[in-house]
Amino acid sequence: MTHARIGIVWNPSKVEKAVLQDAVSAVFDDQYDIRWWETTPEDPGRGMAREALEDRREIVIAVGGDGTVRAVAESLAGSETALGIVPQGTGNLLARNLQIPLNTVTAALTRVRDSDPQRIDLGWVSYDGTEHAFAVMVGFGIDAQMLVETDDDLKSKAGWLAYVEAMGRALAGTEMTEITLAIDGEKAVAARGHTMLIGNCGMIQGGIRLLPDAVIDDGKLDVLMISADGVLQWLDTLRSFVWDNGIRRFFAADDEAVSTDSARHLPVETLSVQLATPLMFEIDGEEIGEVESFDVRVQPGALLVR
């Protein structure tokens, strides 16, 4: 790559500018045309990424947490401008799934400079008259409830381990609800559960793969719906995660995730969901409040990443 026009959209609450500037100078020499945009509490990166597009930047590097990455990706969707990622958050979910270095700014920037671009899918979720992109997963239930229950002070000190502390309270805080869902435009059907995750890729913190069938560039989204109720069903669900869709699948190289009576997996291109009662919802690890209905679709090959 020579004489590339690079935009950097950075979250000042996640990394000091001096540290970032030193790393950028160490990785990109004078042949690169670099312009900087700083995010704000009101705009986590969408407007800045749009400005970078209008300025004909060839690469836009998102420096921050999952919120910054998602905002920049949303503005770059469908364009020929590549997304680079310097993960500086707690979850760093898309970075984990793309195997981007998490520990050093310099290593992540070097990956942006040296790697070949690849196209990945992007998911879109509509609710309350708005539509937002997601790169990893959306949903309600345990995953969303964990975000509500996680102590912010502990999160800032312990990182992803704070989510482990919250798991017990999250399990107690989820309740079964009636769900009406329509898959790929088919007739709506009734179901019952307490957790639904729809993902473009399936790995979260700690190397846990909630969606074992999720592939980031297959033109599909993968759904996990959990209806475990009581100790025995929870044990069966955990066994399925750890053994059937974890250890055994790894060694047997099985192609499809194993569903149980209390944990079902299925691929979709579109999904419409109506809930009997509003539930807390999350997008790429960010709590966005309660929703009563939502629609999800995949945009195949929407995003060019480095």
C-alpha cells in the first residue's frame, strides 16, 4: 500500500492521543496521508466516518470500543472504503472474531497496514422506527441482562471478568416470555423463551463461542434461542455449549451446531420478532433499552475490513 489516504476516528475516553499518535507515527511513514477525527458523547463515530468517506479516505481506522467500531462500520457499509480496527474497549467483539491483536495499539495498526482486505457481512436491526448496523450480535435475555447487571466500576477495573460476576444475577433476572417470530418471510410462529441472540459471528469474551455456526462472510445470520427452565434444563444447555458444540465438535469437525429442547440454533437471512412484554435489548454488547418488537436482516459482503 503506497500513498494511502487514511482517516482515524478515535474515542478520547479509550486512549490518550499522544500514545495513539506515537503508534501511528511508528507504523505509518510520511507516504501516508492521515487525517484525524475525534468522537464525542453525542456521536460515537457515524458522522466522523461519513466525513472521512466524503474526504475520499481509502481506509478509516476505528480506535475505541465496540460502540466506536459499530458506528464507523455503519457509515462505511456498502462502500469501497476499508475499515481498520484498533480495539480499545472491554469486549472488542469484532476484533476477537477477526483475530485482530488486542494488547497493543502498534500491533493492531500494523495489521491494518499489512493485511489484505476482506469483505464481511453486516447485520441490520430495526426497532422503534430506527435501523442500526451490527457486526457481531444483537438480542435479549442473558446476554443483554448481563450488561444491565454488570457493575461499571468493576468493569473498568477487571475488564471482561466483570461479566462473569454478573452472570449469576443475570440468570436470576431473565424471565420466560411468549415470542412470535417470522423467519425469511415465512408465516409467523409462536415460541417461548427467555434469551435470543442473532449473530454475524459467534465468539465473545474468554473465547466462548455462543453461535458455533456463525460465519462472518456466509450471507447468513445465526440465531440461538434458549428456553431452559430449571436446573436440569440449564445443565443440559451448558453441556450442549461446552461439549456438543465445543469440545466434541472441535475434535470431530462436525459441520452443524447441535440443538436441544432448550437451546435451538438456526440460520436466517431475515427475522421478525414480536415479544409479549418489552425486554432489555443489546447491540454488539451495548445496552440500548427495552424493545417489544424488532426486525433483523443481513447485508452480505457489506463491509471491507483490513
